Amino acid sequence: MVAVKDSPAAAITAYCMSSILMTVTNKVVLSTYQFKMAFLVCGMQSMCTVAMLALFSSFGLLSHRRYNSFDAKRWFPVSLALVMMIYTGAKALQYMAIPVFTVFKNLTIILIAYGELYFFKGAPVTRLILASFLLLVLSSIISGWSDIAGGRVLRKGSSESSIFTAYFWMTLNCLTTAFFSLTLRAKIKDVGFKDFDTVYYNNLLSIPVLAICSLLFEGGAFAEAYARFVNPGEESESVFWLVTAIFVSSISAFAISYGSSWCVRVTSSTTYSMVGALNKLPISVSGMLFFGDPVSFGSVTGVLIAFAGGILYSHGKNEQARMNSGRLPVPVTDPSLNKQGLPSSSGEISSTTSAGILFDAENNKD
């Protein structure tokens, strides 16, 4: 069981499956039913996650750290960054065309990779890994080439004067996404949270922020939803299925909360972001097959190139791990031998060798 908890493959698989389920259910809620209160939906998902944690804890199925104000203060920046990422993404999509938005989101992975390298001494960005990032960006450009080549940067209905506003919110979304991904892993290590501790604090602290944002920014959407589903209730027959979809998405939110914290803990912020981007492949395919999304040469080619980028990233990480393992000192039993297996001049392991051992161990820990 311990081996599974520390397995990157298991964590990535769990995150992928939960992310796909949540994306599909959110698509049903926000697109199929045209329910535009994203903050309210996220708040309900967080409340459901906290309630499920409390229920499972009462039956002894899991355990998490109890709430205390000291840990809450240290974790609050992560929860705030999560809400800011959601809000700036929604604002960017309000003005910017989806294909252009996707290009910028994929470019954010490069920002995260170098941020992890320079601020947290993460793994270096090799040529193979950088090439995989560029393939992912290329795939999104090809998929949305008709819009990009036609200069359709803005969504339909947005005025040309909105282009500065669109790029402003897009820039903020890239920065908040990178900040959230980087601080999530750093705070997990700093605070010493286990996976369910992360799920508990992340969702609990997000609830008041999401509630305030919903009250401040979704008043018009609430009035529209009330008129459609309650009074006069032109679509009142859809209320049951809307509530059911929100309930299913809330259950999937519990799964993705756990999958996200697990994936970040055992891999890295960069791998977590890369997996999140590659999740769009099965979602894109399902959209073409089941949701009536247009099937074109560009969309199919984009999926194939992104898939190739994912394979290249996996190969690059494996090569990186192999090179790191090759630099580890050989085990010795005689303290008079250095890491090359040769006698040291002082008869003991030098301080440089000891530092090298610690450095290599830290690299392989990441």
C-alpha cells in the first residue's frame, strides 16, 4: 500500500481519471444547462468534499489533520491562488477565443518548469522536455489555426477595444496558474501535509472566498438562473437533472482534490501541469464523438501532436532519471575510499564528496 501511495504512475492515473470525469460533468453543468455561476458550483464542490471527508473520517476510512488557525494561515495563500486562477481564467475566456486561450495555458507549463527550477531548485529543463512543451504549444496552435490565422483573438461579441483587457486577464491567469502550481507543492512540503490534509484545508479555506466571489460577481447570473429554473421557470423540468449533474461533479471534485495533491506530492509541479494539459486529449476525442464538436484536419492533427509531446515528455523524464541515477556515488564500505572507489588522500570522504552525495540525493528526491 505504501508503494502505491508513492507511485507516480498510480498518482498520475488517478489524477487523469478524476480530472476527465470532473471536466465532463462541469461541461454538462456549465455548457449543456448554460449555468453560468462557476464560483457557486466550485463552492458547492468544496462543501461536498469537506462533507465527504467528515463522513469517511467518522467511519474510520481515512484521517486528516484537524483544523487549526496556524496551519490555516500558512495554507491560505494556496487556496486564494486557486480562487484567483479560477476567476482570472473565467475573465480571460470572457474576452478571448478558446483556441488562443489554450495556447497561452500551454505556454504556462514552460513558466512553471523554469519557476520550479529557479525558485525551488527543481529538475533542469532538458532539450527533450523543452521540445515536448513546444510540441504541446504547437498542437494547440494547429487545432485553433483557423481562428488564429484569421486574427480572431477575441470571442464573438467582444469589441476590438477589449483586446488589451483580454491579454491583461490572460496574463494574470498564466501568473496565478503558475503561482498555484508552484506554491501547492512547496506548501505541502513546508507544512508537512499528507494527501487528505491537503484536500481538507484546500477545500475548507476555499469555501468563504468562493462564496464572497459568487455574491460579488454572479448576481446577474443568479437572477437569470432563478428566472429560468424557478420563476417563471421556463426550464423547471431540467432542475432535477441539473442538480444531479452538480452532485456528480461535486463527488468528482473530491476525487480530483485527492488526485491533484497526490500527483503534486510524488511528481512535480511541472509534471502535474503537463498531465493536466494532456488530459485535454481524451476530452477532445470525447467531444468529437459524443458532444458534436467539429472534426477537422487541424483538430485531429493537434491531438496527435499533443500525444507525441506527452510521449516525448515521458521519455525526457526517464532519460533525466537515468542520468541522475548514473551520477549517484557507488556504495562503499571502506571510509578510506572516495565515490570513484579510489583511496582518498586524507583517508576519509572529503567534504566535497559528502556535499555531492547530498546534492544527488536531493535531485533524486525531486
